[in-house]
Amino acid sequence: MKNYIQKGDTLTIPAPAAVASGFPVIAGAIVGIASGGAASGAPVDVATVGVFELPKVAADNFVVGAAVYWDVTAELATSTATDNTKLGVAVATAAASTASVNVRLSGF
């Protein structure tokens, strides 16, 4: 295919805000995990597929297959959809007593 550009598992985009390695990057409809740290506007490699362990809201419980959202203000994964961006789905149970949840990214 002469119009094929890349697989798309990792994209290099301008960081929409300062970002740390391993944290979600949300740029419009693109949702992924930063492969390294970057200042706002600097290029950052973003993984758009895979399973990642992310910090979560302490009170939230997740079962396998539950939707996981990102709260940009709190910088935590949450089960609350309102005003948050969908990251993907939980691939393991995460009880309220745990600090993190394993999330399979939805891609875009």
C-alpha cells in the first residue's frame, strides 16, 4: 500500500501540557501513555495500545471489563465518566483498597 504511513501503536505528537513518563496524554481524540517526559508543546512519544498500570481514585472499584476514565485535574484513573476522558477498560479487578488499576487502552 503506497499510502501506508505507520502501524500507529506509538505516535509522536506535541505534548498538550507538561507530561511525565507513564502518564496519560490526551490530545483531542488521541488518548495514550507518554513514553517519556515532555514539556508543553515539545514532541512526546505516546503509546496508543497496550495495558498500563495507572494510579486510581482510592474509593473506586473496578471489575474486569469496566470502563476506566482519566481525571485530568486529580491525575487519577476513575470510574466516573462525567467531565473525564475514557482511557479504556480494566483488565483485572481493582478494589477500593488498591492504589492502581490495570487498563487496556481503547485506542481511538
